[in-house]
Amino acid sequence: MDLRKHVVKIAGIITLLSFQFCKKQTDSYTAQSYKQYYPLTVGKYMLYRLDSLVFVDFDSKQEIHSYQAKDLVDEEMTDNIGRKSFRIRRMIRNLDGTGEWRDIATFMATPLDHSLEYVEENQRYIRLKDPVRESFYWDGNSYIDLTDELSYLQFWDYNYKDVGQAFSTNDTDFNNTITVLHVDESSGDVELFPNSFASKDYSVEVYSKDLGLVYKDLVTWTYQATPVTSDCRALSATDSIACPVNFNCDSLAAAIGGYVKCDTLRIANAYSGFGIKLSILDHN
């Protein structure tokens, strides 16, 4: 009986200590607000290196075009339902800093109590959301009709990574940042299998405390290889008839009791998509 009482007493002490430890861990955690990582004031600007991924040579090759881009908080305003918002102008010029700034886009940021809504190309995203903590997920594209040209935005799960961690870009260090991963999916390998299907969808943003967006990388493309035949003829014992463009050569061959021959077969490789990378150079 005494041994059993002793065991029960020890178990009770362990349970009590475990509860107190868990409670202490919970009490010590303080969720952060997204507003610490995206301050908004009129006149604030961020200067970035902008790398634009485009496809050239009949969409068969990737190429990077680089610029300087400036995002300027231009005006405080209200959105279409009367909420406080800010208009942001994006301007670009040559990468070396020469040339005149020219406007290329306008965005709108709406800072709500617990989330940041961001309108870009008439689409509303939930860029940031409380609480800011590791592995917190939300549907950042919930306002968007994910069809047609926006179908690549399907199945994005916004989530926080590396909360409070350091980050470096363009030889500049930031001590306290949050990373928002949207999507990271790929299939195929263009280098190893150039005649097969491949795709890539990757999107990530990094925000620095008391500063804002310091890095963004978005790339989405598909790659397809399409067999193309040319100089096709329907052959029989006595005839050789060239097949007209877009004509069903098999039906012609059947009509003359022959077969189809194509002298040329090639593979047309083509990308479809785009990419944009922003990395901070300066700010005020």
C-alpha cells in the first residue's frame, strides 16, 4: 500500500510540473501583428532591383530583363467600401539608374485590424494576416476568381516561415524578417528531358520589421514539346500526293489505298508564363 501511494504521489508531481511548464511556454508567447512588418505612410518609398523573366526565340528560351523599380506610397484614400487605404505607384528606369522614371502600375494597400489587403491588376490579395507566427496558414487568394489566366493561383497556401529570422539580399542584412511562402511546386526537368512536359510555380515574399517588403520572387510557367510534321504525302503504288495544310492525310491515304509519309519531323519547344523578382536596394 505504501509503495502504491508513493508511485501515485510521484506521478502527480510529474503531471503538475508538466502542466506548469506548458503553461509557462504558452504565457511567454506573444503573437506579433503584421503591421510591424508593413508600415504605411504617405511619401514612403522602396527602391528595388526588378528582374523580369520573359521567353524569347519563339518562347523556346528564358531571358532576364533587369531594371530599377520604385514603389512610392503616393496618397491616402478610401477603397470602394470606405475603408482607409493607400495608393502605391510603381515606376521603373534603367538598372544603372539612368533615364527618367516612368509609371508602369498602381496598387492599393488596405491595412485592416488583422490583415493587409492588396489590390494588384484589379485582383485583391490578402498579403499578410494575424497572428504572425511560424506555420500560420491562410487563403490569401480567396477573393480571386481562379479561372482562365489566373488558374495558376489555385491551391496556394500562404504560410509564415522563418519568423523573426535574419535575411540578406543585395549585400544588405535585415535582422528581423518574416517569410511568406505562397506556393512551391514543380514537375519535369527541361535540361534533362527537353522533349517532355515541365512546369514551375513558386512564389515567396520577405518582409523586414519596421520597413516592409524587401524581397519577392514569383515565377510561373509551363513548358511543352509539340511534335510538328512537314512535307507529308499520301503514297500509293502509282501516286504521290502532297497533303494540304491542316488536311487529314490518313483519310487521303485510305482513299487511294496507300499510306502516309512525312519527310520531316521536329519538336517545337515552348514556354508559357512569366516571372518577377524584387530585391531591395534602398528606402527612406
